[in-house]
Amino acid sequence: MSDVLVRAMTKDDLPSVGELAGALVRLHHEWDRRRFFLERGVEEGYRWFFSRELGKPGVVLLVAVIDDAIAGYVYGSLEPRDWARLLDAHGAIHDVFVAQAHRRRGVAQALMEAAIAALEGQGAQSVVLSSAMPNREGQALFKRLGFRETMIEFSRERSPR
């Protein structure tokens, strides 16, 4: 196995990360087309969004590199107290994704451990994430990293008339 290097995302990484983010969106959309939307140009949208997030206080944007290629990324942030969700101030992992060619090599675990450390290093007393129901492999990793199940999301769409 090649060594996995986890480092801060840079502007030069945005084209590769945009492609990975687009793959993440498509995977979620395949799992549940009614819950997860898919827009044209999602890769460009993510590149634009992450370019605005780079360097913001409280934002964690990391990439995993194997043999000079971006193998995956993680996006997290510090979040304030959320009365609607009954969540005290916390760290949140919004995205973690590994390219298919680099899976089962410890990349997701390396990204998650680095993101958790970064969020805790910035003062997060807890870290929260959500996972799509079909993502059993990811959920197993999250449990190994000490996460516990706390909520289940339900979705209901309006019936056509």
C-alpha cells in the first residue's frame, strides 16, 4: 500500500476535488433520487463553493494524496449552537469521499482522523455527521472511530394529485 498523505486543500486541488464532490453527489442521487438532488455543473459548483471556504476560520478542508494524486477529501466546520436540532456548538463533518480506485486503503480513516483532530484542535467538544442509509461501509468506519447513532432522518414527498 502506498502511503497516504493528508494535507490542507489548496486552490490547485479544486479541479480534482470538484470531480470527487460530483461523484459523491451522484452516488447519493443514485441511492435516493427523491431525497438527493443532482444539478448540472455540480463539479463547478463545488469548486466555486470550496474556493470560498478555503482559509475561513473554523473550516476544515483536507485532501488525501497517494502517489501525487488526490485520492479523497473531507469537509468539516465548526458550527454554533443549533436550537432547532438541539445541538450545542460542535464540529461537523459535511463530506468525506474517496475515489473508487483508492478505497479500502485507509484513506477515509486517515481523512476522518485528521478532520476530527483539526476540529477538536479548534475547540470542538463533539463532532457530528450524517450518513445516507445505504452507506453501510462508511457507517462501520464512523462507529470504529467512536461515533454513535443519535438520529434517523425521515423524508416524505408530497403525493401527486
